[in-house]
Amino acid sequence: MLTLYGSTTSPYVRRLRIWLANTQHDFVNWKIFEKQDRAKLMAKNPTLKVPMLEDSTADEVQTIFDSRVIYRYLSEKLKHPALTWQQENQLTIIDAANDSLVQMFILAQSGIKADEDLLFFKLQKERVNGVLVYLNELVAEGQFVNWNYPAMSLFSLIDWVEFRSLHNLKGLTDLLAFHEDNAQRIEVTATDPRT
Ligand SMILES: N[C@@H](CCC(=O)N[C@@H](CS)C(=O)NCC(=O)O)C(=O)O
């Protein structure tokens, strides 16, 4: 029995929910910044981050933290081919922007205004800008034509950026076209954080 724990808004969780659309699993939706769910998360997961996975059999529960490790664990279990090194790099690039945006989102929620004169914000902004331009080029080269896990991860990032209004994507025409091309997939609409 597979149980994925997460939130409906997390782009890291959503990529796995999209990927698992045709795999039997339970999804537990936690509001990880609210007291009760946070206590449940704390009891299971010291990283205090989602997603996490539990794979329960009659005599044991295997717990896995981190979307990348969850993907690797499930790929092995479900006998999917391993990611290529190119795909691993695609995920690393996507995650670099995603991590910076998560940190800046939490700072914004904490009432801290992004000030580009401060090193922290300068570094994140450079990374996010550079990554999005780079990903736009990879899409233009055709690297995200197949609807595979890296493409699902890219979609989840771009859709989250739009949902939270985190970055102006104007001019990144290939990324925007990629988003539009995939927005009506059933597993995408079924995991839309807005609904
Ligand atoms: N490397 C982790 C990142 C997960 C992550 O940053 N999740 C966010 C939600 S989008 C989170 O749980 N943040 C809570 C926090 O930073 O306190 C993964 O790939 O699973």
C-alpha cells in the first residue's frame, strides 16, 4: 500500500501525483504550516518537508523522504527504467529554481520584502532567472517533448510560479507554450492547486 503525504500546493508533491496518476496510491493532504498537520509531519519526518512516502506491507512500513528519492524508490519498485544522466540534470536544474523560489516564497510569507541589494536575494534571483532562460532553451531544443517525470516536474514548477505569481514569465515563450500544451491533461487538471 503506497501513501504519499504532501500538500496540494507543493510543486514537488504535484509532480509525483501527476506521475502516479495511474498507480494505486493514497494521497494525504497536509497543511504543513498549520499546527495539527505539522505535528503529524513532525512525528514522521524530521526534515519537515513534503513530499514523503510510506510503502506499507503486512509486516513493515518503508518510509522515504524527498521527491527525488521517492521517484527512485518507486521506479525500482514499479520496474521503470532509471533516469538518464541528462534527465537527472534536467531535474537538478528544475529543483535549483524550485528551491530558491520556495525559500523566497517563505520569506515573503514571513513579511520579508525581496531586496536585491542583499546577497541572499541577489543570488536567488540570478539563479531563478538563469535557470528559467536555460529551461526555455531546453524546451526549444525539444528536450521536454515527452511527457515523462522531468516534463511533469517542469510543468509543476511553471504552473506553481503562475499560481503564486512568483516570476514574470513574459518572453519565455517556449516555457509558456510547454505549459499551455500540457495544461489540459487529465492528471494535471486533477491536481490543480487552485481547485
Ligand atoms: N528536496 C525536497 C524539497 C521539498 C520541499 O522543499 N518541499 C516544500 C514544499 S514545496 C516544503 O515542504 N517546505 C517546507 C519548509 O521549507 O519548511 C524534495 O525534492 O522533496
